[in-house]
Amino acid sequence: MSAEKNDNAPPRSPLGRLINLVAPVEEREIPAVVAAFCLFFCVFAGYFAVRPVRETVGTILGKQRTADLFLVTLAAAIAVIPIYGALVAKFRRSLFLPWMYGGTALALVIVSLVLRENPDSVLTAQFFYVFISVLNLFLVSVFWSFLLELFQSGQVKRLFGIIAAGGTTGALVGPALTDLMVKKVGNTGILFFSASMFLLAIVFQRVLIGIWKRQPAVEPATVAATASTSSGGHVRGDRPIGGNPFAGLIQVLTTPYLLAIALFVFLLASVSTFLYFEQLGLVQKLFSDPADRTRVFARLDWIVQSLTVICQIFLTGRIAARFGLTTLLVVVPIAVVFGFLALAATGTFMVLAIVFIGRRVGEYAFVRPAREMLFSKLDNETRYKAKNVVDVPVYRLADAATAQLQKWMEHSGMTPATTAIIGACVAAAWAINAFLLGRRNDASEKADIAGKAALESRGH
């Protein structure tokens, strides 16, 4: 919500008082927070319902073919950026945001129908794997881009934790339903369920757009000193952003602040991919039935999301408000360093599962909201275009590079323990980058607060 008010009176409505028990939400913010919570729930329920199906497809295709698919995924992620940039430049948000969810639902229905007729189609399985791998990053990135336009930087620390919990709740419900339904409806039935969730997401997106369009215009916000773009700050209004479809890529390559965020995402994705392939190999060895593999992946997902939603509701916003973004950014990389070292020492599935669950809980509860907060002071073109470059092709570039590195290490006879030690080194670099990025952002925020205080003192 655009206009920051000084009255922080507690909510008067029953729903407001209930929400205020877990997050400091003002009465005027409740409709937007509830709609955003429900929208994120639908998006994540839809994605995480089919995520176990994607992992099962990966085990059927095999580690080598799946590693090669990461290159195809990278190519698709790069190709989608100018297309998305052109959509942002030419179409109003009230049009292209609902279109994305409707298009996703249609694609899932088509894939389900094809697989139902020809379940052994390798080409369809490969398309589905790549489509889902690009889709999850793309939709989540666009969701947060819109919320960064809806809320001001002073609100994001208070509200993003509880809104992120909506996604986590969906990510908990989605795989739990997959776990219960897959034996009865099969993997193709899960795709139909996912499509229905994306259709429901359109409703909540329209509600949020209505709230956004009713807000008053605001003056351009202060843009981070290192990010200069053509749009000139926060521009309220349902109109195309305009500009070059490749502007996001240019911004990332020429702006030190955005390059630092891109490096953060690259290292995060590298660590995730190391763990992903270790998990893929062990599950393939331990479980022969594809449905059993789907259930294992689904159970890992709902365990992760159960822990994450607790952290997001009760910890994320409070940690960000009290200790700053640095703490949110660095705690997970440091923990992963020790996790990789434990994995190198033992090499068991139980240790891998603990590290894998811990890393994902930390990413969803702390790292992801903190990443979004890093963009809170940037302008709309940066939020929609440069942010999408960082979130999608940069992430998938790290995936592809790490997958090929892992493939080379396996062919060269490198032991799993050595692979885990390399992963620990990557996580250590991630922790250093996170610390420097967080300190820079916290220092900038303190300077802004001091500047506002000086202006107010002069006014008096």
C-alpha cells in the first residue's frame, strides 16, 4: 500500500486482530495482505503439487539426461526474458499478470492429456521438466515484482513474512494432496489439479489489481544509488512500463548492486543443485517404483513447508525488523557450510535429507523474503525486468553450470565426499557475498532514516 501512515493503531476487525497476533499488520493493509496470501497460496499449491511429478520424471530420464536438460532449461530461461520484457513494455499489468496464470493452466492441461495418451513419450516428459523448471522461478519472480510495486519499502519488512507464509502453506498443501491422490489419479491427474489452482490464482490476482489501481499516486521513491534506469522511480498506474525488452539484462550487467544480487543468486542456485543431484541419485537407488519416488519427494516437500510456514509467521518479519537483512541473508549459507561438511563425513541419506530440508527451510523462510527486500527501493523497470533476469536466467545458468560440473566430477571418479567439500566451499563464498550485500543494504537504510530525521528536524 503506497501511502505510509503514522497511526499504527491495532486492527479493529476480528480478522485484523487475528492476523495481528502473528504479524504487525495495520487495518488498511489487511485486504491486500489477505489477497496476496491467497494468491501466493494458489501459485505454490499448483507448482508444488506437480514438483514431485517433475522429480519422478527426472529419475525416469536418469541423472545424465536430466543434467543435459539443465542446459535446455537455461536456454529457455534466456529466451523467455526478451519475450517477457516485451510484454511488460507493451501491456498493462492488469492484462498480462492474469494471462500468465491462465496460460500456465492451459499448458498443464495439454501436457496431462498428451501423457495420458502416451505415457512413455520422452519428448513430452522433457518438455514438462523444462517447462516446470522455468515456470516456478518466473511466476514467483513476477509475483514479488508486483508486490514490490504494491507496498513501500517501509512495509515490506513487516508484511513479506506473513505473505510468504501463504506460499509456504500452498507448498505444504500441494505435495500433501499429491501424496494422498497420486495412487488414485496418477501423475496426469495431479497435473489437472495443478491447473485448477492456477485458474483460481487469476481471481486473487484480479482482487489485488483492483486494490492497487485504487491507491493514490506517489512521488518517485529513492532508487538505490547504484541502480539508474529510464523509468524514473515508482510510477503508479495501470499502464505499460515501456522501455527496451533487453533493459533488464543491460541493468544487471552494468549495475554493481544488481551484479552483487546476481552473484548471490548464482551461488545459492549452485548449492541447491549440488544437493539436488545427490538427492536424485540416492532416491533412484532406494526406490524402484515411480509412484513411490513421487511420494518420497512429496513427503520431503511437505516436511519442508511445515517447518517453513512456522518460521515465516513467527520469525522472518521480526528478525528482519530487529536485526536487519544481513542476518536473514547469512544464516542459511553458514548453516549449509556445516551441512556439507557433515555430508562429506557420513554420506548417508538421513544426513542428506536433514541438510536438504534445512537448506530449503532456510531459503524459503529467510533468504527468499530477504532477496525480495533487496529490490524494495528500486524502480518499476528494475523490479520487473532486471529482477526477472536475476531470478530466472541467472538462477538457471548456475543450475546448468553446476549440473555439468557434477556430471564431470562423476565421470572423473570423484568421491561423494569430495563433491560435498566442494559444495561447502561454494556455500562459504555464498556466505561472504551475503554478508557484504546485507551490510550494504542495512547501511543504506540507516542513511535513509538519518536523512528523514534530519529533514523532520529542519521542518520543526
